[in-house]
Amino acid sequence: MTPLVIYNLRNIRTRRLTSLLTGLGMAFVVFVFSSVMMMAEGLERALVDTGSYDNVIVIRRAAQAEVQSTIPRNEASIVETLPWIEKDIDGRNLSERELVVLISLLKKDGSPSNVVIRGTGEKSLSIRRQVRLKEGRMPRPGSTEIAAGTSIKKGFQGLEPGSRLRFALREWTVVGIFDAGNTAFSSEIWADIDSLMQAFRRPVYSSLVFKLRDPEDFSFVKRAIETDPRLSLEAKREIDFYKEQSEVMARFLRILGSSFSIVFSLGAIIGAMITMYAQVSNRIQEIGTLRVLGFQKRDILMSFLLESVMLSLAGGIAGLIFSSFLQFYTVSTLNWQTFSELAFRFRLTPGIVLKSLVFSIIMGIAGGILPALRASRLNIVNALRTG
Amino acid sequence: MNNIVELIEITKSYRRGSEIISVLRDINLSIPQGEFLAIMGPSGSGKSTLLNLIAGIDRPDSGRIIVSGIDITTLSEDELARWRAFHVGFIFQFYNLIPVLTAFENVELPLLLTGLSKGERREHAITALKIVGLEHRLNHYPSQLSGGEQQRVAIARAIVTDPSIIVADEPTGDLDKYSAEQVLDLLAGLNSQFNKTIIMVTHDPRAAAKAKTIRHLDKGILNATRETSF
């Protein structure tokens, strides 16, 4: 480390309180910025992890979500005749027709929120290998039984195994809890497809899901479904479908986070600017001395800028450390694209760390540039006379 | 004898509001290599301005200043800064050490501009501190040193780059009699043992007496040379 860097570091250390307060301002802004980015990333990751690369989901053409989609029985039957669908050990297609409806349930804090009820079949678990039964059993065909995902059980009232839930004019018994990790399935309730269709008086399905024999056959499947004149359906890889589900919300969160951060950062930048102007005023004679020793204007500019950046970077790192603890929390919010509750974890990625640090550096430069310019432009003789 | 510093027809004035104050008028001065020159004069006579012009930290209104064969009045601001780094050692009345750096780091500071390696910088800085007798105070901060010691660190900083000239602006002005004596002996030693050219501005006749030559500046005019018995 050169004496000039030591000079900057020691000056920061010498004025501990001012440095701490300025750094805390920066830390707060970076905390807000990184935590909102972590939230958007967590939401996106939860939905991306929900899908599997070798699964295909078929929905009504132009439907944005499963709740908006309708697939008549005859169209579902046509799709199930496609030759690229994987078979199970009994030679049956690994495909399921599913129904997705929304009901309102009370959260543990008493507020109502929409929850996805998915009508599934006996092969749904085989198709979604990330979903594992954790407690009890899955609903029996033809029964009014339901199984709840771990996140939904944790966040909502009345979903303990054995408890009863009333919706669609029927009483439903919770017979099992399934764990789908940090995916959207953990925020769903599953029931038997036929019972659910009867209860909600739905004659059509929402989606059809199947596993591909060879994941690379997707383009053939897509072409076959989307060019068949009997079908008004579209096929998507499940992984892409769920990624699209997160786009609106993730984009909104990122814009919200960036907007808040920019507004807050103005305060932090002004704070840093005041601190750095005070530093220049207190060190005018030192600046004059450095210039006499042969340091050039740009050396002085860089020195003060470096000091401001060091301060903001330290604040940024502190903000990131604070926000990294959010990874231990799971949040639950309404996904506006599916109108249903989704639980997910904050996720800190190397990209967010990099963006946050770059953001801190930008704040440091913005806060330090004017004071640094002032310092570099001081007249040497006048600076030396300031005692 | 070769002149290391030559001032030719130097004039300098300052503007105070609408008033123009003439500080130096048609100054001609030749300083030979190895000289120890004291410039005396009352407050406001232009001593410090003259020193600042020789050190390249201020510019004259007219005239030429040639130091080691370079006309420094023709240099750009960046060139002048680079020139100062290699050719001038400056000693201030109030030491002007950087308070957050140790004695060693203060002395090492000008060497950052020389392109020396870290090891070479360390060697040079320790040698300079040894010359001023402060090799045992390397890691002390200025606030932990007496006034005399701080000025000796400042002298070490001034000589560490082996400059062509050393300029000192009232180097004993803030020191007690004993410390002042030590500092003046040190400057005289640098002049006699290392043949360093020293230009010192002082009010103090006892300090000036240590110099080989004394010039008086009064109302912007430099008076005739007077040799001391030193």
C-alpha cells in the first residue's frame, strides 16, 4: 500500500464518527438496493426451479397463466397421442391433465390471500420429481382430500394434517404435506383432478403436462401442437413457462428497488459530499504541501476521490453483509401474474454483489467528485497560507 | 562558479480588490551551486514570494527564472509539478508534515513520484532520517514529536529526493532557541558536507548568520550581497 492510500485510509480512521455516519448512509442505500434485487432474484429462481427442462406444459394459446387457460377434453386426448411423450414402467404416458383454480384462504396473520389449488392425477408426482411427500399421503382419486405444500402450510391457517378446509361447497380433509423445496409447488394445494372439476363445475382442464422421452424433441412437439388445426393450444418447456410467470413481478421489483435506491442514494451522495467538502476545508494546507512536493492536480483529485470511494465501498460492503442475512428468511407475496400467493427466499448472487458494489462506487464518485475537484484546483500559495 | 539559480528581471504583483500591489520589482539574482543564501527583510517585503518563485510554486508577472539550466517560467503546470518533485526540497516554517502519516511515511511521500521501488524508497527514507538524526523515530506520528524533531523530519523530506536546491521559509520561526540551533546546524551541515544549495528566508539575524551570504529585500527590491563570516 502506498503512503497516499495509507494517507486516505488514516484520514478516514481519524474522523471515525463522520466516516461511520457517512458509511452507514451508503450502507442503508446498498441494503435497500441489494435486498430488493435479492427479492426479485429469489422470486425468479423459485419459479425457474419449479419447471423441469424435460417437461412440457400445454396451455390455451395466448393464455398468460394456467388459471386463464382452458383445454377441452378432446384436445387433451389429441395431445396425449403424440409419440414423443415418455412412458412409465407400465407403458402409460407420463402425462397429466391438470386444473388450476384460486381460492382465498386466511394467512396466519389473519389477512386473506389467493392460493393455487391444483387438480392432479396419480402421475403428477412422477412428472414433478422435485415434489416429495413429507407427511401423510397424497389425495386418493375421487376423494375430497387435499395435500398442502410446506410453504403454504407454514403461512396459512388450518392446513395441519387432519384438519378440514371448506371451499367449493365441500369439506376437504388435509391428508398430506409435500415438500417441493424452494419452488412454486410448495405454495400450492393439490387435490384429485376429477373431484376438483366436479366441485368447481369445470368441464375443461387448465393445462396438460408431460415428460419428454428425449428433451431435445421439444421442437417437434411444439410444431406438432401449434400447427395442428384441431388444437388452439401452445406448448412451452415447463422451465420457460415458469420463468415467464416471474417476469412481470421480478421486473416490477427491480424497477421499484432501483427507483427507491436512486432516491435514497441522493441523500447518501449529499451526505458524502458534505463530509468530503469538510475534509477538503480541514486539509487545505496538507493539499498545498502535497502540491509543493510535486503531486499534480490529478493526484489530489484521485486521492480525494479514492477516499470518497473507499468510504462508500466500505458502506456498500456493510450493506451487503446486512442484506445477506435476509437469505435466511422466506417471504410470501402475491404474484401478480398468477394472482396467487408465492413463497420464496431472498437470493444473493454474485451478480447482485457486483451490481451493489458498482452502485456504491458510483455513489462514492458522485459524492466525492465536486469536493475532489475543489481540492485539486486550490492555488498552492493560498493553500499554504491557510493555517 | 556555476550559477544554479538565475532570476532575470523578475517582477511580481498581487491584486487586492481593484488595487494592484507590487511585491517584487526587477529582481536579478544569481545563486551559485553550493551556496547557503539567507534572504532577510521586514514582513511584507516579498521574501516568501521570491522563495515561492524560485521553488516553482508561484509564477512571476515577467522575467525568467532559470534553475539547473531550466527556464521554469516556460513550464506548464504539470511540468512544473514534476520539476518540483525532482529539483526542489521545501522546508516550511510550520513543518507542514502530514499528521496522519508517520515520520517515515512523511519522508517517503516525495519518493512516490520518483518511480523507485518500495525497497529503494525505504532505503532512501531511512538514510534521510539518519542524516537528521531521527532514525529511532521512524514510526512516530508528528504529534508524538517535538517541534525541533518535526522540523528535522521536514528537512529529511526535503532532502530525500536529492534535489538541486533546498528552499526554507523561516525554518526556525516556530522553534525554541535550542531546536532552532540544531536545525540551523543541520542546514549548514547539508551545505558544507553535501554541497547542497540552500536558500533560506528568515527574520532572525542569528539564523541568517549561519548562511554564507545574506541578501536584504526591502519593498520589493533586493539589496547588495553581504558575505557572512561563516
